[in-house]
Amino acid sequence: MAAVRTLGGTTIRPHTIGISIGNPLSVIPEPGSVNEAAFEATDWALYQAVRNAYNGLTYAEDPAMFAYETGNELESPASRNMDVPADWIRDIARLV
């Protein structure tokens, strides 16, 4: 956050392509391995960005929020499982 402020920034929006196999800084640097430090950095940025810097509302309260993505590429062509986990989507949607 200090580096962002030094550069004049006021907002961090984390985005991770966490399955970049072969990159040791990735959330999932190799199959079957999880980089906990990468998760911690993303979690910290999300914690800091819970409130809209422009109107003071939390993102849960903000009527300007259009959508929340509940999953990305939930089907798995690699395992030939193309069924999206509908029960999980319903459960997580209740929390948004």
C-alpha cells in the first residue's frame, strides 16, 4: 500500500492469474502446490479494498456494483467434468 501511495495511487484492485505453472510467485506455481504467501498478499489487498474509496460504502452496500463473479472456469475440461457445481454457486450467492 505504501508503494501505491508513493506513486499517487488511492486504490488497489487485486487480480491474479494464480495458475501460472512455472512461476514461483503464482498462487499455484506447480500442480499440487499452493503458494500461501501469494494468497496472503491477495487477501491483504482485498481486506484493504473492502470499502469504495469514492463513496465510502462497502462493496456489499454499493448499489453501483453490477456483478460479482462466483467462480472462474468452474468446469474442468482437463478432467472431462463440464458440470458446473450449481449447489456451490447457490450457496456462495446467498453470501454476496
